[in-house]
Amino acid sequence: MNDIIFGIRPVFEAIEAGRPVEKVYFRKGADGQLLVELREVCKVGRINMQEVPVEKLERLVRNVRSHRDAVNHQGVVAQVAAVAYADLNEVLAAIPAGESPLVVVFDGVTDVRNFGAIARSAECAGAHVLVVPLKNAAPVNADAVKSSAGALNVIPVCRAGSIRNTLKMLQNEGFRIVAATEKGSESLFDADLTGSLAIVMGSEDEGISKEVLKLCDRQVAIPLSGTIGSLNVSAAAAVMLFEVVRQRLYRNSSPTRG
């Protein structure tokens, strides 16, 4: 498991070297000046932190040590992302003129395999960037890259401290924000998904949070004919994304109407 670093000094060095640290776990009750300094560095770098029992730290380091090694994690374990995070503004600025931007925003998707599957569909659909929250998100680790069939090595991933603020920024840039929710009053197939667009996908259990949903310009539902009330989030994302592809291909290929 090559996405785990443990020990105070190695974690410090990883952050100072600019490695994409996903999250830092601290042992509950651990103190000391170096740990105070490390927490401050994490805070400045907007790195997610969590206090956990020592048993959690032991489980995290279990697969990165040999049976003969005695590991002293010093109460600190860091999870490193398998890809480098991109800057959203830079990604958007690099989109060629005349090309409609397509952004996929995650609001609480925590399952690594779902995240990877959505990344794969997004890359295949020509999405330009994925936006994940700093907290309450699936780790961008080796398992996610594997689940994405390598798509996470291609499509940029941006990390947002506030999904709400990110959506407001996108709206100011002319994006329409479309929420994928079974509670939506509008059918996906009746919605206009052309132009600059951000699609929001919610958590596996509760969907999109109320605070984020309020900011969305449209709330669309995928029509279902079966008895089960909703699709898995990765399947729903694929349907959403390829409806975008269908509409954009139709718009670009259809003759001008008089």
C-alpha cells in the first residue's frame, strides 16, 4: 500500500515536498510540540485531519510493513493521493475557446469504487475536470485509480474546501449547475444540458445535501420503469454524462432551423 506515510518527520517532509496529501490521521489524545506544528501545517495547507484510536493507525500501517519490522508511527499516519490535484481556475482557463466546459462535482461520494467508476465515465464523456470536497469524499488512492481504469491519470481532479463556494464561482463564470436527484421534478431528458455545465452527484446514501441542492439551477431525475427507486450513483452519473454527450452531438450535427 504505497499511499500511506507514517511518522511525524516523514509526514512533515511529504507536505513540504508538495506531495498531494489526502488526509492526516492523528492518534486521539496525542500531544507534543511537533504534533501541534504538524496540525498547523495541515491547517494552512487545507489538508483534512482526523483524530482516531490507535487501533485505526495500526490497521493503516499494517500492510506497509514486513512481519519483521516494528513500526513507530508516532501517532501520525498520512494518506497520499495517487494523483496530483489540479487548480480549478487553471483547468477552466485551459479549455479551448468554443468548447463547452463540462465539470463533475462530487457532494459526499465516499465509496472508492463508485468514485473511480464515475471518473471513468466522465473521462469517456469528455468531461474536463472532477471537483471533490476536502472532507467527506472518497480518497483518490490506488484503488480509485484502478476502479477508474486509469481515467484518474488523465482527467484533472480538483479539491474544494467548500463545494457551495465552488458552485457559486462556477455560476459567476456562466455555468449552469444541474443536480442529479431522484427527487427532481424535471426529467433528465427534458433538460437542456448544452453550454457550460456542472453536474452534481450526491452521496450513496443521502444524495445531494440540502445546502448544495439549493444552489443548483436545475434538479433533474432519471426516469425509471422498474420497482427500485434509484440507480447506484456511478450508474446515474454515466446516464447523466452521456445524455450530455447526446445533446451536444445532436446540437453540433443538426441543421440550423429557420
